[in-house]
Amino acid sequence: LLWTPSPTNGLELNYCRNPDGDRIGPWCYTTDPERRYESCNIPQCKDEVCITCNGEDYRGQVDHTESGKECQRWDQQFPHQHIYQPEKYPDKSLDDNYCRNPDASPVPWCYTTDTETERESCDISKCTSVEMNPFTTNCFRGRGEDYRGKVNETASGIPCQRWDVQVPHRHPFIPNIYECK
Ligand SMILES: *[C@@H]1O[C@H](CO)[C@@H](O)[C@H](O)[C@H]1NC(C)=O
């Protein structure tokens, strides 16, 4: 099950959100009984700017190490065998060959495509305080769990169903069970 409850998933009104870390980015249940849910037409943010703390929530697209080595894809076991298979750690967003920090290391890292170097840290700048707000409104980062904009229709133009109602589609993402919305 990909869905992990979070206190900050922002299920307001009928805005497109991604409470379950779905690969399609922000989505919503639609008001069309025939279409249960659909992704929304929200652009991805161009760059992941920076990391906070040790970058466990980094979802950007840096794909090389601090010494310039190309990262190995997380879904491959070559040249280095490893335990961080994406399907075993669905909440870690082990996408493509991007630097990630699934094991609470000091900074994001990756396995490298260099047979001599198993893994290496990535050089991703730390956020200054003005950049600390993790939420985005005009685009989404990573899979869009932190998107908090006001798009309320799907990519094909169907209005979204409100998160706090269960028609036309019944669903588990009930806003009231979360502390912050
Ligand atoms: C979508 O949101 C806008 C405000 O952002 C609102 O005016 C409009 O009524 C909403 N549409 C639907 C179908 O909820």
C-alpha cells in the first residue's frame, strides 16, 4: 500500500493533491461517475533548489555525485547490488538515478555507475531560510505531495470531487482525520 497518512497532506476543497505519492503527480477524484480519478495538468517545477536537514525529503533530479560520477538507477542491481529497490521503499521516491537519502545518511547520495565506487554523496545546496517553505503552488516537485495550489480540475477538464465528500466516488482520503489541512 503506497498511502502513508501524513498530517500535512492539504486535502482542501477539491484541489488536486497527491496524498498517496502516486507517480502521476497531483490528482483528484472527478465529479464524473465514470472517471474515478485523473491527474491534473500541473507543470513540474524546474529545479529542486535545495535540501533541509539531511535531505531525506529531497525529491529533485540531481543524478551525479559530488565528484561527478553518474548515479546508478535505483531499480538496477548493476554495477552495485543493493537493498534499496524502489518497490521495497515506496515512500522514499527512489526514482530513476536521482540522489536520495533513504537511510538517514548525512546528505543525499547514490550508488555510482563506477564499478570501483559503490556509493557517494551528492552535492546539493542547503536551503536558506527564505527557501524553507516546502510547499509549491504553481508547479509540483517530485511526485507533488507538497503541491498546495488551487487547480481543481483534471487534465482532461473534468471538475474535481471535493475531498470531504464521498460521491460520486467513495475514497479513504478523508480530510478530518488529519491535524493540519
Ligand atoms: C475551482 O476553484 C475556483 C477558485 O480557485 C472556483 O472559483 C471554482 O468555483 C472552482 N470550481 C469547482 C468546480 O469547484
